[in-house]
Amino acid sequence: MSDIKFSIVLPCYNEAENLPLILERYASVMRDDVKTELILVNNGSTDNSASVMAELLKKEEYSFARSVLVEKNIGYGHGIFTGIKSAQGEFIGFSHADMQCPAEDLFKAYDLLNAQPDPKKAMVKGRRLNREIGPSIITVGMSMMASVVLTRVLTDINAQPKVFHRSHVERMKNPPNGFELDLYVTYLAKKANMNILTIPVIFGKRAHGVSKWAFSFISRYKTILAMMKYIFKLRFID
Ligand SMILES: Nc1nc2c(ncn2[C@@H]2O[C@H](COP(=O)(O)OP(=O)(O)O)[C@@H](O)[C@H]2O)c(=O)[nH]1
Ligand SMILES: [Mg+2]
């Protein structure tokens, strides 16, 4: 076992422009009392992420961070799970890499989890406060559908961050490759009767670039449809 307490996984797909800011922000929230590793998953990026990461990671002040390469992009979930598998920490968290999710939220979630009598029996996730009406209707609709089909109350499934003890990873036998991973991780926690705690979060705007899935009506529709199909599938697989 390593002495790393907390592993933070950030899946990065063509986020070269955001990488300098990500490292700067995460460096500013690192704590002496919680030995942390930041795992940047280069999720098959086709921009210059690889060289930007390599340059940034040479810097002494970013020695808490390292990168993991996924050669070919298969999806968001696959990227996160690749990072999770390489994580050394006793606790594992993941979030997004476009700076929509503040770096300090990871530690707020970590602290809340560690304040529990048995952190293995809990998971902490974000609960978004500032949603626009359109996306918020989709989120509520999706959560209601998931809750009914999977017979467990699930809310704001795609809010980041998510933080759990590494023992939770053993439950993840069939992790999905796409955006469904957020639902999967949360559902498995519910199924194992873990306590799902939330911290309020504010999702800001992307620092640079555009959404990697909600950029057009068609791609938005496809992602949502895949999610709906997966909700039914999940009922039978895990
Ligand atoms: N769409 C997509 N996003 C990915 C993938 N791998 C990592 N990501 C990251 O997932 C995060 C969320 O994606 P984003 O496009 O911002 O989604 P949105 O915030 O829901 O519009 C970003 O940090 C992406 O870089 C992938 O394969 N596909
Ligand atoms: Mg985003």
C-alpha cells in the first residue's frame, strides 16, 4: 500500500487549453494533511494535450500530478475507469476537466466522507445549485426515470465530484464506457446500501472550448437516448 490518501481522477478529452488552469487550481487546493495524487487521463485526445501535459508535468510545483494515456478514445466512462484502476489512494474521487467544477469541491467531499463513522459505507457527490431550466428538466426527468426503473431514489446523477473509498471499486465489475458511468457508480452505492451524501456545488462555465457531447442537437439526443437505454440495461446486469 502507498501512503497516498486521496486520488483525484480527471478525464481529459481534448482539453489542452484547460490543462494549465486545471493544474494551477488543483495546486492551490493541495493540502499537507492529505497526501493526494492528481491523475490526468489523456482520454485519446486528438489535440496537443499530450505535449501540453508533458510540459506541465515537468514542473516541480506540479509533482502531485501524473498522467495516464488512453491511446484511442472509447468514451468518458472508459477514461475515468482507466484512471481509477491506476489510483493508489485509499479514497478516490473524480470530476471534470473543463473547470466547470471547482477544485476545492473534491476536498469538501473528501472531508465529509472522512467525517462519517464508517467512510466505506458512504459516498459523496455534488448537488448542483445553479441549473438553467432546460438542462435541469432533462436532469430531473432522467433521475425520475432511473429512480423508477431501478427502484432506488437517484438525483442529479451527473453532478460532480464523486468521492468514495477504494473498496467501492471492487463492486464495479461491468463499468460502462460512456457518460453512464456516473449513474453506474451511484447506483452500485445505493444497491450496497451505502449512504449517499451530497455537497452543494456550482457548475461554472467551461473555461475554454465547447462541450464534447452537447455541441449539437443530434449528439445531445444520442447521448440522452443512450443513457435511457442504459438505465434499463442496468436493471439486469449488476
Ligand atoms: N464527451 C466526452 N467527454 C469526455 C471524454 N473523456 C473525457 N471527457 C471529459 O468529460 C468532461 C465533461 O465533458 P463535457 O463535454 O464538458 O460535458 P458537459 O459539461 O456535460 O457539456 C470534460 O472534462 C471532458 O474533457 C469523452 O470520451 N467524451
Ligand atoms: Mg463540461
